[in-house]
Amino acid sequence: MKRALGPALKTLARRIPAALAPALAIPALAIPALLFAGSMRAADAPLVVTSIKPVHSLVSAIMQGVGEPQLIVDGAASPHTYNLKPSNARALQDAKVIFWVGPGLEAFLEKPLQALGADASVVELDNAPGLIKLPFREGGAFEPHDDGDAAEHESASDGHDHATDEHDHGAFDTHLWLDPMNAKAMAMMITTTLVAADPANALTYQANAKALDDKLTALDKELAATVAPVKAKPFIVFHDAYQYFEHRYGIRVAGSITVSPETIPGAERVSEIHRKVGELGATCVFAEPQFEPRLIDVVIEGTRAKSGVLDPEAATLKAGPDLYFTLMRGIADSMKACLSSA
């Protein structure tokens, strides 16, 4: 053990500035004890579980240096159609804190949280103080929820019954994180919860939260500058998920093809949007990674519109503390690239 630590300690000593060496001087025999204590602190970190990647990213940023939250909806999976795995159920049962947006988005979690999360602090982030909440859009260029198409009606409002949402949860768009100001509000609620659940690490959570808030302020200015040259150009999206981004940055959306990303629009709906692309002079039509590219080709055929891809739930991104920033920059950059070239 001493032989293994010796070279590493010498290298470390050479890297410490001379002025700091006296304050940081640690007896060699104390190093193993400190390393052991550090591993014990990591093991004592509370088990925190998060629902989707954008939420996981914000929680990860605030927990840096303390622990790493677990993520339920990983990879390219969607919260609209997710089926809970046994490993997810175990995590919920063992968790001290669980963060989710709410039943309007992650409907699959509502009953498991009641059954498995009884011993945890379950935090519904759509209740965060200061959130901007926008109502669902329907009619006009947006797909109406009561258009008579049974398949589309059943999966409206992001994959479940919209009438139930209005009655039980309030009829608002649940893609709240697509406004950095909402991310700030959610981060504040996350921080308050973590400090209460784990006061021993309160200073770390609070320092991380301050750094995150500063980064979100800078990101907001950056995104505004990115889309400013193209925000007056109309575009159409397949899934009406970007209302918060549009509202924040004054972008001009012309309509959506489907309310639910899991619903394949019928021929009549695609034909209607094809006409609207021409009538409205839509510059771009944006799909999402899971949509069949052929549908985009049909919608823009014979028009001057270009096609692009947006990823509002970070299906193609690697989870982690930087994901939120990559996600938001990706949306802004994709919009600018497509709208500038059209």
C-alpha cells in the first residue's frame, strides 16, 4: 500500500503551489484514512431518483460533489410510453428523495409512487414556485383535441386523456423545462428539498445551485442571441412541445402536426398541414428523432420549406449535469440552421 501511494504523493506534492504547501501538508500515513472517510461520505449520500433526463440534469448539477441521482427514463425512451422496470421499482422503494415533473407528463409514475415511494420525499416540480405555465394549444393550425379521430384523441395531451388532465391536474403544457427561467424555478425547489433531506451537505448544494443559476442566466442570453436573426420566420413542428421556448424568445410557430409524439398523424391531417405549409409560408418543418423521416418529406413536398430535427426530451443525449445546456443549445442551433438556410 505504501509503495503504491508513494509515487502518487510525490506527484501531488510537486503540483501544490509552494505558498499552499504548509496549509495542505498531510502526513503520509493519514492519506488512507482520509480516502476511506471520503468513500464513506459518498456512500452516505441520500439515494435520489429522477424521472426524465432534463430533471436528472438539473439535480445532477446541484448534487455534484455529494452523489449522483438515479434516472428512470434513460436512453431514447419516452415518458409518454415508458414501462417501469424492476430496477426502477427497487430504486423508488429505496429512495429518500424522488423528483418528477408531475402526472401530466410522467403518467406511468403516478401509481408506482403511491405504492413504492411512501417513505420518500416525492417532489412534483410542476408545483415549483415561480413557474410559468402555459395552457395547451388547440384549434387553428394546431391539432384540436376533439377532432373526432379516436386514435389521436386517445393519445392527445402527450399520450393520455386530456379531459382527465383538465379535471385533475390543470390543462397546462408540461414541457416546462424548455424555458431557462422555469429551470431556475425547478432548481430552487430541488435545492430546498435536498438541503432539508441532507443538511450535512447543505453548503455544497447551495453553492452548486448558485453556480447553476448563474449558468442558466448566461444560457438565456446566449439562446436569445442565437435565435434573434430568425425568430420572425414561421415554422411547423410535428409535436407541439416547444411553446415555452417560443414564448421565452418570441419565436413564430405556425402550427403542429400532432399533439402526441406517439400518434402517427392520419393522411387527412398530413394533407392539411401540407396545405398550411404553403399557405403560411412556413420556412421549416421540424421532426423529432423518433419520427419517420418519410412523413416530413410528404409534408414539405412541393413547398419551399426545409426540414430539421428537434429533441425536446433529450432522447439522443447522454445523461448528466451538462445535458440541460446541450439540449437547449441544440434546439436553438437547429432552429437557426434550418430557418437561416430556407
